[in-house]
Amino acid sequence: MGFRKIAFLLIGLLPVLSASGQKSYDTQVWADLQGVYPFANVWVFDTEASFEKVTSGQDPWRALMITPTIQRSMSPKIDLMFSVPLYWVQQSNKLRTYETRLSPAMRYTITTGGRIESRAVLRYDYRMVKPEGGEMEISNRVRLFTEVFVPINRKTFFENKQLYAITDVEGFFVMDKNVGERFANIFKTRLGLGYRLNYQYRFQFIYAFQQSRETIDQSFDTVDSIWRLRFIMFFGAVTQ
């Protein structure tokens, strides 16, 4: 089964996933700042800093994250990546957690250079989560992510002053056990708009639908609406 068929299948499962086990609804806002530095033709180093917060009622959940990533292009179609995300999460009024991940990944470019830019990413997460005052918890999971970018007012994804559409889906597959957390991801899909001012500056405004699971005191599913604003800045040589 090709990557496009997998993406359509995951989108088709969305109504089923959202209707199954709905126990709680939450709204979150995320703000991201990402710096990207390409070098030596085949390498890219980037760091993303994020703030995430639940805005539903008086919910205390919030998270700070920083993710450094090194990437190497192996061919025009394949990139290898390695990330070490660091998280601080206020899970509840009484619980904070600190997390480090070791996350190797492979990205495969499906289509590029035309009207549609599409990619698929296979990622492994080795998660080390420590509750404040508690013992370290270890979890292993695999993530499959597909994304599509479609230029709206330009012919290709690499032109400046460009408005483009974004859509993607991601599935999370835990290999052993979930750690204790408020939002253990199961499935996520996004739809949004991006604007490429020039090579250096890009902006994205995204709505994400997420199905996750409460795994601290009791297990139940949550359905989350996420509003996300991203600013991306490229460093290094400027191209038009």
C-alpha cells in the first residue's frame, strides 16, 4: 500500500476514531519558534521551542519543549534525522513531569518540485519520563507521519510571497506501555495555512484534531482541538 493510500485511509478513519470512547474534550493553544541552519550541502541543524497550554476552564496543564535536531540528506528522496526533545509538563496541580526522548527518524519525499509537496516520516521514540518526586518511566513507540503542502498563489512550494495549504496525519503506536500523562497521543491530524515571505521567514497557522488518552489515574480517551501558531526562520545563505 502506497503512502498516499495510507494517508487517505487515516483520514477516512477520523470519524470512527473521534466517535469511539469520547469521554473528555479539551482546547489547547501552541506557539512554536523554529530556527533552521543548513550547512555543508547535505546537513541541517534545527531547534524548535514550543509552549503548549490547555485553555478549557481552569485546567492547569501546560508544557514547555525544546527540540534540537540534526538531519542528513542521503539522497534526493531520503533524509535521516535524530532529535533529542526535552519537555517540562505541568500535568495537574499536584504533578509535574520531565521528559527526554531519543528519536531517530527517516523521511521519504513522495512528490516535490510541482504543485504538491508530500512527505512521509517514520519515527521511533525512546521516552524517559520522570514525575517530580517519582521514579523514571520508560516507553517505546513508533510514529508514522504523512504531510502534504499545496501552493495556493504560486506554482511550486519553493517560491516567495507564497500562501500554501498544509494537511497531515500522524499515528502513534506504543510498543510496550504508556507512561503516566494527561495526553498520551493516539492519532492526530492537522489542517492549516502557511505563508513563505522569502527564503528566511515562514509563518504557519494550524488547526489540529488530536485523539489522546489520560493515563495517570484512570484510562479514558480525550478529544483535543489545538490551535497552533508557528514562526520558522532559516539561517545561512539566502536564496530567492
